[in-house]
Amino acid sequence: RLMREAFDEPPVVLLDDVMSELDRKRQDFLLKNTEKNQVFITCCEPLESEYVKNAKLFEISEGVVV
């Protein structure tokens, strides 16, 4: 919100493996509060949340997007 207000446009958010550090409740809170932004999240496990149903998911295997 602060970045949007400061620059008058939404930021691109990059979150690297943050989900493994959060419990399910906090994962849902984070996803719910970033769903109207452009967010890239890396994780080692598939996300199981109602908030990713409209997300574009990419899997990378051996350096190749599959």
C-alpha cells in the first residue's frame, strides 16, 4: 500500500520461499492481502489455498519451466 501511494502505481512483489516459514493461517492472510497485486512467490511445496485459484502457477524442473 505504501509503495502504491508513494509512486502512484502498484509494485511488483517478490517473495522467496516465504510460505515455508508461515503457518496456514498466515499464508492465507498474506495471499489474501496480495491478491490484487503482481506477486511472484517461490516455494518448494505446492500452495493449497483458495487465494491461489486465479493465480498462474509455474513449475521449474531442472532449470526448465514445465
